[in-house]
Amino acid sequence: MEVTETSFPGLLVFEPKVFRDNRGFFLESYNRDAFREVGVDADFVQDNHAYSRDVGVLRGFHFQAPPFSQAKLVWVTRGAVLDVVVDLRKGAPSYGQVYSIELSAENFRRMFIPRGFAHAYLTLAPDTEFFYKVDAPYSPEHDSGLRFDDPGIGFDWKPFLKGRTPILSEKDTRLGLLANFDSPFTYLGE
């Protein structure tokens, strides 16, 4: 497994070793010991699977507030997404900054997102399937997020939407703005 550290403390990209032959391929999606060796000691308690039929489905920016904040390991098994995160950890050198990466069934990349990040993704292919592991259960009372088009975040989705209007949930149209957000997340250093 190849591990790439980003400029965001704790945010890691993984490229698993893929074994291919005439039958197809095999890879380890997750190996607790291998992840612990690179500093990811999350105790994953839930796996989630999302399907998006259309190109242009935009989900996020989502997070859960403490004490139910979640670290996530995310990847795509069919199709492709532009995966985007915003660091919301007060005191982090990357606070308020955005990181994005394409995750696809073709590139097999996984991204580990520590607690304290808001997470969004945009489908780039039809019939996309998105998987993620989380280290805390879903808690509706702690579920929150920020608007995908928040000027305080300043991420430009237009080049990836290619003239399309994003397909959003009703919930995502009502999310708040970073300027009005008092982050409950604190960066503790590495």
C-alpha cells in the first residue's frame, strides 16, 4: 500500500496494491494493522454505501459534531467522484482550507479523513457507488454541515459540473455558512 501525506495534518491518501490477472483483480480494502503502522488508529464501527444514479450529484459538506464526530475512510467502487474536504479544526495550520482529489473505481484510491473535517463529493460518472467506514455511529442530533457553495470556503465546483446544475438534497440546500460557524473541533497537533 502506498501512502501519501497531504499538507493537511492527518489527511492521508492510500493506493492499495492491486493484484490483477485474467480473472480480474484482488486488493485489501482495509487492513487494521497496516493502517495503524501509518498512524491511523481509528476503530471503525460502521460501513456506509451510497449510490448516485446521475452525474452531478453533490453531497455535502457534511460532518458530525462532538461527541459523535467521525473519522472516515472513503473510496469508490463504481464510477468516479471529486472528493472535497474542508479542515474545521481550530488551530490547525490548514484551518479553513480545502483539499480535493478524484476517487474512482479505476484508480482505487482511498482517503482517510480525520475528525474535524467537513466532507463533500460530486459524482463525475453515472451509477457511482461510494463506500466509507466511520469510527462513530450516525447521530441525527449531531449531524451538520456547510453549504457546498459557501463563499467562505471558496471552492469552485463549476469546472467539474461542466455547465450542469448540481443535484442536491433538500437538507444540503439549507446548510449554514462557515462565517456563522463556531467550530467545535480543535487541532491537537501531531
